[in-house]
Amino acid sequence: MTLPNAQISPETVAQHGFTPDEYARVLAILDREPSMTELGIFSVMWSEHCSYKSSKKWLRTLPTTAPWVICGPGENAGVIDIGDGDAAIFKMESHNHPSFIEPYQGAATGVGGILRDVFTMGARPVANLNALRFGRPDHPKTRYLVSGVVAGIGGYGNCVGVPTVGGEVNFHSAYDGNILVNAMTVGVARADRIFYSAAAGPGNNVVYVGAKTGRDGIHGATMASAEFTEDSEAKRPTVQVGDPFTEKLLIEACLELMNEDAIVAIQDMGAAGLTSSSVEMAGKGGLGITLHLDHVPMREPGMTPYEIMLSESQERMLMILRPGSEDIARRIFEKWELNFAVIGEVTETGRLILEMHGEVAADLPVGPLVDQAPQYERPWVATPPRPVIAIADLPADPAPLASLERMVGCPDLASRRWVYDQYDSTVMADTVQQPGGDAALVRVHGRSKGLAITTDCTPRYCQADPVQGGRQAVAETWRNLTAIGARPLAITDNMNFGNPEKPEIMGQFVGCIQGMAEACRALDYPVVSGNVSLYNETEGRAILPTPAIGGVGLIDDVANAVRVAFPGEGEAIVLLGRTDGWLGSSIYLREILGREDGAPPPVDLAAERRAGDFVRDLIADGLATACHDCSDGGLGVAVAEMAMASGIGAEIAPPAGAVRLDAWLFGEDQARYLLTTRDADAVLAGAVAAGVPAARIGTTGGRELTVAGAGAISVETLRTAHERWFPAWMAGDA
């Protein structure tokens, strides 16, 4: 059998995303022209999306180990030990380009893909989250995109029966032409029953399970590695189509088979489909694979080897089974009404060989596909520092409470209830804290302990100062987990940036990585999984640098968790952390003064560590009855959110020697928490001993928020502004 002749033109090479030098490398590896199928395989495996060719050098600088890390980056998802023989498995991934082209299916299949990454490793998914960024609210396409993305996330997650428990939604004109849809899944498994993807056992069967293969999603990985242009709408066929009911069956079938001693290796068919799953399994095992493509279940007639290998049809898995276990595996998958087919075998050749209709469609060395993708050291330039904005250089706010009302109702701070009410957040009956707080909390089924989960990033900080922005993104997840009483354990990341071939964009990426690495080391908070999404640009205009961080922590007893809401009247309100009134790059500066400038707040990682460790001790000792971290909008917004969550008001006043009132209320200084307590003296004494700045700033009670020197505003007025914007905007009334 011989490979069919191919006529590969320079135009075809360029359409597959190769530079001339990259294609010359392909020719040198093969010592011949590739077939069209081989060209497609090299194209997706060497795409930015699959090979990380611009980012791998910098990703290797992130800390990835700790005594509780079972598996760091490199597998389908990260794995951490959460005690009692249990493990948490989690990852975040992007589906940005597909969601802009086809928002419902793009977002839905993003959820489906990240679910598969987690249950592939043996975990039952227990929680979904998402981090969404859209263009300006008055852009003519934004409402359509928000509606489609939210419906897609809800439609898939609700049908598959996994709760969507948290996330974030932001708006900025930089995302007008390139939205971000980052999906995260967390699962729980037995620590001694983790499944990996490295092929083993020459002669073992390669098995395809799940849905049939169609023509949807072909070249999705390549499309995700390129900028948008005016012709991007024509890429709609590269967006996959999902079926959550099939995914639910696939979860149950895979977990059932995992209880048998049958699986040698398993890999989901995500980006690049059958190509990436087979190549990565063979590459990790140092072996080869031969596939008989005639045996692949197909839902469309006349599919070619090229289409079969590059299809990104959803709800499909590839497995290598132990000899003699095929019959039990077949029975399980047929019971769940899923396709099961033996499509190949593991070999010792170190090659990927594809056969169809009696011909060889591809014969490629596996090693170069995995290990010899170009790795670039892109030129980069550091982001120039912005000047610090002095409080005295800004006009004093004549009506701070009117500004507070505007801020809690602005697009970035308004209630997201319109969004999360479309998600089933309680299915499986283990959700302890639902969307709307600092972090979600999900009980480990059948136990008292729980997993705290959050996603965070402040892109405006990352644009102003990537190093500080990277630090802050990590630190804010750490604070949000801490604020409910959980011990932060590890993160997953989703690095969303523009074109890395531009030195200023690459500089943003490098700076954010440097800041993230510093924060992870200082906080003992390693990176165990992640995703890189580059070329998020339209017609040369990049998104804001957005290193979205998903954090996971552990609380020993969910009954001891605290919430954002004031628990009752007459409790002392204590502010922990230093307040300098930092207004550069703040929400107040943008929403009230119409400016987007100034250096962002510095992130003192030692102070973060001291404050966070102290807060967790207070919660464990029962001294903190409610807690909320101070972030967007400063302590003014934080206290308003605590009041709105409870319906209880408060009286607050700056301590002696505080900065100007508007800066005290709306400055975004980091490493700060607001908490309530029935024993302020004990909290303040403990803060002195822990080296954490602290001040009693008020008392809960009544139905108004009263600020000394500014007057009062009713909690109901704030709540109305907070809840009104999103539904009014979606109805076209905002």
C-alpha cells in the first residue's frame, strides 16, 4: 500500500496556517511531500492551540508542585489530594473564537469539552464555572452574544446534570470583536483511581466510544490559532455541535468502565479530534498507533481520512483497553446506547499509520508531531509603567453615596442574577454556596468537607501593568477562597491574549506570567492545569490581556463556612488591610470620572499572605461571622454588597487619619477584607499579633447605609440599582 499522490500548493500550505519555514521543517521530517491528510495532521498538531509554540517557554516558569499535587500540567486536567483518599481534578479552557462565530454552540461545546477533560481522568464532575468577557453594552452585537453564550452554557450544563456554581461577566470595548468564553470544571475521584493518557502495551486495541464523527469542527484548532478578520463569519462550519444528553451517557459509561480493570489509557477527542487524541496517547507512551478509519463510526457518508482525523465532533473518547476486556467494555457502552468500535492497535513503530479503503492515508513519525513543533522565543517589550495618580490631583466627590449607587448598578458591578438564574446551580444536591458570593462551595458527596471554587481576573490592571495584574489575578482568587473559610490549594489558568507576534502583546503575556509565578510561590498556590488562547484580535485590535484564574480550595467542614451577607444587627464591622485610597485603574475612576488611566494598585504578596492566613484563623475560631474581600469598587462597594445580600444596613466611618473620604470608600487597595464580628476587641488584638492592619469602621443595623460625612442611602435603593441594570439592558431598556 502506498500513499496517494498529493499536490500541495503554497496557497494550500498557507491556508493550513504554516509559515514557509514551518512547512520546510515538515518536508525535512518526512523527506517527501505530505499527503493532504498528513498536511492537515501537522497543521493542527503544530497549531498554536495544540503546540503552545509561542508560550511554552514561559509556561515552564510557573510553579506546579506541592505536597498535595498529584498531577500537574501535561495531562487532561490537574489533580490535587484533598484528603481521605479523595482527589479534586480540574481545568479551565477557552472557546473564544467559536463562541463569537456561533455563540450558543460555541459556549455549549466549551462546557462539553472541559467536562470531558475532567471525567476522562476518572472524576465525576461536581461543578462548572465560567469566565465571560463581552464588548461594550451599546455595541449592536453584544446583547446577541450574551444571550447566546449564556443560553449555551445553561443549555449544556443543565441538561448534563452538573451544577454551574460560579463565574464572572465583564464588559469592555476591547472585546467588541473577540469575546472570551472560558469554561472550568471541577470533579472528584478516588486518589488511587486516576486515569492517564499515555499509550501502553503494543498489540492492545484502540477503541472509539461515544457519538459518531461528522464534518463539524474541522480545523477548529487552526481557526482558534488565528486572528479574526472581516471574513471570520464564514468560519461557522468550524464550530462544533454539542449534544449534552449524549455527554451525560458518556460520563456514566466511562465511569462505569473505570470500575473495571479494563482501561490502559484514555483521552477525550477535543481540539483536533481523533488526531490529537491518538498522537498524544502514542507520544506520551513512546509508541505508535495504527488506525483503520473504515471502522470509525460516521454520521455522514463519503467522509475522507482528512475529514475524519480533523473533525471535532463532540462527545467522543479514545481508549486503549487491556487484552480480553473488549467484551465487557462493549456491553457497557451498548447498554448506554453509545457507539463502540475497535479502530486500531498500539504498535512499537513510533508511527501514526492511517488506513482506509485499502490505502495508506498517512504514515507519520509520532515524535516530531509532538516534540518538534516550532518553539518560538518571540521578541517582547515590557509594558511602559503608568504614572501613579495622586488623590490630590482628582476632584473631591461631592456626593459619594450617589456615586456608590451608580457604581453598584454599572455594567461591571451590577448583579449577575439574570445570568446565573439560567443555570441550574443546585443539581446533585451538594451545592452549599451558590453564585453571588466570593466563592462557590460544593460539598464532597457524603462527607462534611467541601471544595471552594472561584474564577477571577482584572484585565484593566493587566493592561496597565501586566506584572501587578498577574499577581492580582492569582491573589484575588486566593482571597475569595479565604473569605469563605477555605484553604487555597491550587489554580488553573486560561491565558487570553492578542497576537504574540507583536512584541507589546508578547510583553503583556510575559509580564502576567511573571506576576502569576511570584504570587503562586508566595502563596503556596501552584498551577496544575491551564490553557493558552492567543490571537484574540480582530482587524489588528487586541483584547485586554486576560489571564483568567480558576482557584480551588478545601474547607474541612462546610458548616463552618461564612458568607458575604451581614448575619444580623449590632455586629462590629472590621476592615483588615492597609488603605491608601488607590484610585489608578479603578472602577470609580472609569465610571464616575470617565478615565481609564493610572497605575493599578500594587500587590504586596507578603501582606496578602499575612491577611489571608489571619482571616482563615478568625473564621475557624468562629470570630468572623461574615466576610467579603475588597476588590472592584473598594470597600464602599464591598460593604454595599454585604448589606444588599442581607437587607441589613450599617453605619460606617473612616478611622482617624484616613485618606480623603471618596478615596477611602472607592480606592482598590489590595490584601483587604471586610468582616463582621461579635468580639471586635479579640479580632483587633489578633490582628496586631498577626501584623495585619485593622480598624473597626462601623456597626450593622437598620435599613440604610450611613457613611459619616456623606449621609445615608437605603439598602433597597442600592439593591434596586444593583438588580435593575442587567435585565433592563437585555430587554433593551437600559
